[in-house]
Amino acid sequence: MTDLATLTDLLIARQDLSTEDAGAAATALASPEVSDEVKAAFLTALSAKGESVAELAAFARAFRARAVDPEVGAWSAQAIDIVGTGGDHAGGFNISSLVVLVLASAGVPVMKHGNRGITSKCGSADLLAGLGVDLAASPEKLRRALAELGFVFFFAPNYHPAFKNIGPVRKALAARGQRSVFNILGPLINPGRPAHVLMGVFAEAWVPKLAGALDALDCTAGLVAHGVIGPTGGIDELTTATTNRVRGAGRLRAIDTNWTASDFGLAQAPFVELQGGDLATNLALTDAVLAGRGPVGLVETIALNAAVGLWLTGKIAEVKDGIDAARDLLLGGAVKAKIAATREFYRA
């Protein structure tokens, strides 16, 4: 097997890795036998060159193969993941977590994969745990959750043991202000392998690459989105407050455009209406939304994303067709009931 230092030299020479070399690199990165210094040099060189679509897909395949299998294949063909890369530093609310609950209330099986907040004050795992999800639940319990609740949350540290030998390097790079491929790999390695994906990404330049990677990974239908807040920033969400750069994968690969709220008959919101905070703040915002007291822009953004999820999974013909239904589920008591059922399920 080619060693990691040799592969680093290829990257420094601006050569893309072959699928086989990327797989070998993944093996080396996951190995306790390779030093952190060698791993850091490789990840630095890969980032400096720029990860290709083929490299992203190869890394995703390699780490999917190393993930714990939750044995949820019976749901995978119908299921969707609503996920973001994080790392946008925009301070947005956990939009995707409430979209999960709307879609589950609509009868769409959802397999969400995520972690606690790293670059944010409240990650998807933090909010969902606050709403009653047991992050330590066994795969057997999670299979029951899919059957009874219609959604499941795969807490990433429980399913990717190979990452324990990469964590220290990632932390060291982050301390230097440097990202690595692992900053954007998480949304591609959901252990449940749902066939549909709605993915938000922290930077516009990553939209076509991640859409290409989903395509290479045989995603049935996917959409990658980045919300442009201004010339120097954005959010890893599709929102009613931003111009949204979107690109499709699978049967939606022809989509390559920009969306705005007006495309769906919605008003453009001020971005402040989408902002969240720490866990206590976001739980209070959740209560406000469900009680009909939430910011209009946040409510409409959740409804828009849920409608996109219904469209991705083939439940509706056009995104516009699902917005009213999604809003009704969010505000009419269905999501509140889903949260109550979730608390009861994980208490049992």
C-alpha cells in the first residue's frame, strides 16, 4: 500500500488522488500506527490542492465502510437526511432539526446524522437531545424509533469509531484555523445510507462538489444548498432570507440554479429572524414556533425546507405544493405531538 507521505507528495505536486489512493489514505488516517504529524501534513496538502469530487466520494465510501451498521436498510430507500456541514459561523437556528420533525409527522422516514455543536453554540444533537432524543440509544432502539416515530438520529461519535484516531489531528488543525476534508465529510457518511439528501453547505464553492459527490455515491435524489447572506458570508441552509445556490444530484442532477423565497410565493425575511443561540435559547424558540409566536421568517424557512424534503422523496410534484401542508404540521400541533411522543419513547 502506498504510504501517506508519498500521497502527500502527490498532492503537493497538485495531482488528484486515484480512487485507490484515496482509499489507502483513509486507511492510513484511521490507523493508530501513523503519526499525527504525517496525517496533518497530508490533510494540509489535500486542502491546499482542493478536494476533487472523486476524492470526496472515495473518502466517503471508505469511512462508510468503517461505520457501525445500524441495520436500517429496510427504510433506506424511502428515507431522507436533512443535514448541514456546519462551519458557517452565521449563528442560525437548528432549522434542520425541526424539518426532521415536520417530515416525520408527514410520514416520511428521516435518518438524521449529526453531532453536537462544534462551531455553533447548539448543534443538531444538542437540540434533539433537549427535545427528548437519547443520543446513546442502541441500534435496536433506533430501529424501533424509525418504526414508531418515523425518524432517527445517528449521533456521529457512536457510529464512526475510525474517527478516534483522526480527532486529535482535526483539533490541532482547527487550532491553526485550518479546515480539512473532515469538515465537509460528515453529511456524506450517514451510516443509515438514506436514498435522499437535503444538504446545506457552509460555502458556495462547495455546492457543485458535494452535489457531484452525492451523485457519485448513487444518491437517488439530492439537493445541496448554500444561503448567500452577503459578499463575505453565508449559511449552510436553504432559507427565505437569502439567495440560495442550489444544485441537484441523482434524478435532480439537472438542477443548477439560484432560488429565492419569491420563487415559492414566500416573502423574503430579514436574516435576524433565522438566528438562534445556545440550547436554552433554541428550545425557547422551538416552543415559540410551535405556539405560533415564532419569527415569520423562521417558520417559513422550516416550511420551505420541509416542502423540499417532500418533493425530494417524491411525495409532491412541486415544492410549492407542500409549503402549506408543512406549515400546518408545524403550527397545527402535529410536531408538538411528535416531540411528546419522542420524549415518551426514549423514557420507556
